[in-house]
Amino acid sequence: MARTSRYIDSSLATEHAYKIWKTALYIRLSREDGDKEESESIVSQREMLMKYLSNKIDLSLYNLYIDDGYSGTTFDRPAFQRLLNDIGDKKVNCVVVKDLSRFGRNTTETSRYIQIVFPMLNIRFISILDNVDSYEDPNSINNLVVPFKNIMNEDYARENSKKVRTASDTYRKKGKFIGSFACYGYLKDPEDHHKLIVDNEAADNVRLIFDLYVGGMTPTSIARKLNEMGVLSPCVYKQSKGLKYHNPSQINKNSLWADTTVRTMLNNEAYIGSVVQGTKRKVSYKCNKFITIPKEHRITVQNMHEPIISKEVFEQAQSILQERTKQYFGTNKRNEDRILSGLVVCGDCNHNMRVSVASSVNLKGKYYFYCPTYKQSSAVCSKHSTRNDILETIVFEVLKQYVLLAVDYDEVIKSLDKKKPTIIKDTNDMIKEKKIKERQSLNRTLSMLYMQYKNESISHDQYLADKTKIEDKVKQLDNEIITISQKTNNNVLNTHNNFVSTFKKYKNFTTLTREMAVELIKKIKVFEDKRIEVELNFQDEFELAVKYLESELR
């Protein structure tokens, strides 16, 4: 047998004593930062990070992640989301940044990542200029300097937000258009993007719409007529002109005119030469929620561009709109007891189904759900109306079965011996894995959503609305993952299941209520062949409950 030397090169021994970290270098530069300071530029950040990496033998570069032109007040940045995905796939376990301001300028979110999310996922975090290294000096993460710097970074973002808002309001008060897209019938002036010029092709259709409405046709009838004529809807028209415009209600590339589109146009003062802006306001620079500004507080500047519709015709249309609104609400007030309202969608075209009150005396108090696409074009979808009382009966029977399952699951849990560490760990790991995968999927969705906004495929308002919903869900999942990890580490049985705790509350209910429907149902799909599918809230946790029941009852 060959002998092995008892003497080993000391340098090799030292090298192998280190844990090798798969390292991500994260770089960010916002539009506000620009290149006004060389120290903040992408190039200088890269040079600093690479130099730092070259002096650390335990750090192995996996990839560079660069967000050029993205604000630090949000973490919905494409490169950062890609980084999170790679962390989730265990390709990266160390993140290095120049300083905390490059990582983020939102105190709450920055702290959540470096003090909760990263430690939970065993991710090493290094901020070079702040002397933060969660592995070599774990206390550096909780040092008082870190939250102080986060606050200072956020304050910078707050002041910058005020400056941007002030500048935007100054433009608005001067009547300068600052939107991403001109409304249908107009184009942005190539020589001055703050001014609108008439798009003659679309303007003819705007005039037609007003003429038909003043002539007695309803918005629904006008929409149907335009579809029959083959007129492209505003969304499709803009896309046909090469604009990267996206309407959230667009189902496919052949989306049609809708009565809501017609009504919006009939109310748009842009068609008489006015620029109306400031219709919504961001609640805070820290979040992407908006509030609608009352009409009297909006910024309106008249006679800023060539009108398409005369003031006389426009005012006549407004008068008719107001009169028809009075008639509708005077004779057809919405019933607060519409239990399934907002939950029913067409299973064929995916549009939310609308409500029509039954006119028959024998069906007084009843109403129907119908597909609105049918009103736009009968060639695209059918009406397949469904009466509310019939649908409610079917839905209640479905929910009742799930409520019984929730009660059974709860009883099984209570009867289990709480000294089963293997079951505890397996169950919690299964739930945790599901939630981590769901979080990764949401992060990918956020990244794609931002790219759509960046490419101007979707509007600013739609981007912010969708982003807020997804971010709220991500935060909820983060908290749930942390809770599950803590229970696993403490060897405590994870008896809490949102499906069980929510559904079992209704075990004594004998009728379907609005509260029950909203809390338990995600959506109800009604198909042309009368088939009905009920999608539940907490679907993933329901599947976990079933698997757990099956394993225990074997």
C-alpha cells in the first residue's frame, strides 16, 4: 500500500478550512441617482465589488445582478427578483452590496430582508462600506447603525419623491400632458411629447361614438355596432400602431369594444381640448397604493389641443348620461344581498359575469348572471345566463362538503399523539416547501410584471395595482414560512391550517351567506354547457389537509 505523506501544504489546509460561498454581487442605480457621482455609477460599484471579492478566498462569484435605473423604494426590480429566484434554487447563498442604500431605500423592507428573510434562508449578507457581514460578525446586522442608515436612505427617497411630485404638478398646472399614452383619438406630438395632436383615423371613430349616443343608442349597442363594423378596440388599435400598450382587461389579441370603454370615452374632456390630470394620487412613496382624487380637486386646463368633439355635443352627451344614470338607480338599485356578486366568471372567455334583474313577475327578486362578451359580439361568446338562486344552491352544497372535510381534519389533529417528531417535521416541511415554491412563483411574476411595465406593455396604474396585490401575498407567505420554521425547530406540531380554521367556522351554517362566499371562494366558473367549477381560497392548504388525513387514516 502506498504511503500518504503526513506533511500537508499549510496553504492548502488553510484554503480547505473555509466554507466556500456561492456569491451574488448586487448593483443598483436609480434614475434619480444617474451618474452625477462617479462613486454611485454602475462601473464604479462593479469595480469595488470585484476588488472586494478578489481579496476574499471564501467567496466564489456566481453572478452579477444589475438593476440600472430602478428606485430603491421598491424591491420589485428585475435583477433583484432574479437574485431571489436563484437564492430559492440554492444557486446563491451570499449577497454582497456596496452599501445599504444600493440594496434598498425602504426601511421596513430592507430590514425584513437582511434581518428575517436572509437569516431564515441561511444567506450571508455583506455590505462593504457599512461593515456588515452576517457570517463573520452576526451582530453587525443588528447594530444600531444599520437601522439608522436605513432610515437616512429612506429619507432621501422621501425627499426625492416630493421633488418629483412637485415637478409633475408644475407640468400639470401648465396643461402639459405627462401620461405614458395619449387617449384614443390623439397622439403625442413627436416634437413635444407634452402636447397632444389629433389622430385622424381614430378621431373619426370618436365622432361616430358621440353621434350614435346623442342619436339615441346605448353604450352597449354602440360597442356591438363597432365590433360588427370590425373597428379595432382602443387597446388593439394602439398595439397595431406599434405602441407597447396593455389593457388589463384584454383577454387576447382580438379584444373587443366594451360598453365600459364607450362610457369612459363619453366622459373624457380631452375630446373638447382639455387636459385633465391628477385623477389619482399615491398614498405614500413607500407603497404603490393609489386613491382616486375627487373631480373638483383634479387639475384641468382647457384649450390645450385641438378638440375632436364640439362643446355642445359633449354637454349634450353628459346630460343624457346623467339622466340615464338617474333612471337606472331609481328603478334598478343594486340589492345588497347579492351573495355571489363579483365571484362569478365566464369559464369560456374569463370575463366577470354581470347581473341582470329578472323582469318576470313570477321571478320577482331573482336575477341572472350573464357573460358580457356576448353583448359585444355573439360570435365570440354565448350569453349562457344562470339564475342566482340555482347557482347559490349548487355552490352551497359544494362548500358544505369542504366544511365537513375541515371538521374531520380538525378532529383527527386533536386525537393525534403530539409526541410524533417525524410526523411533525414531515408535515411542516411539506407545508413550508409548498409556500416557498409559491413565493418563488410570485417573485417570477413580479419580475415579468415589471418588465412589462418597463417595456410599456402595461399602464403605470395597472402595474402598481397588480404589484401591490402580489407584494401583499409575498409578505404573508414570508410570515407563514417563518412561523412554520419556528414550529419545526421547536418540535411543535403544526396544527394550524388556514383551510381548516376558516372552513370549520361554518359547520353550523344552514344557508349560504355573503360573508361565507367571500371568505371561502376564489371564483366560480360558469361554462356554456352549464358546467360549474368552484375554486376555493386556501386550495394548497386543502390539498395538504387531505394528504395528511390520508396518511393518518391508513
